[in-house]
Amino acid sequence: MGKVKALMMEAEDMLVDCLTNKGMTNMQALEHIMKNLGHMGYDHAQDVLKKWHDKDVDGELTVK
């Protein structure tokens, strides 16, 4: 597995952990990811949150 893909997977795992296990808000989770994984991890986690939001609003996941 490439380093970028591993970083993306780690960012997603960290996001889920922060939100479900640590009780962080979205912004707190993103700040935590920025601190630990840098800009690329932060940007990916932000994209994941947007996809989740779009799915919640639309009822289905659509990539825009």
C-alpha cells in the first residue's frame, strides 16, 4: 500500500475514533488530525465529513 493511501486511511480511522470514542466535535477532530497528520490528513478528513453531510442531507451518497 502506498504512503498516501495509508495516510488517508489513518485520517479516516482517526476521524471516526475522535467522533465516536472521544466525543469530539467535528472541528476538534479536524484540529486533532491536523496536529497529528498534517494538511493532507486534515483535507481528507474534511472531505469525508462533507460526504457524510451530503449523504445525511440527500439520503444518499453522491460525489460532486
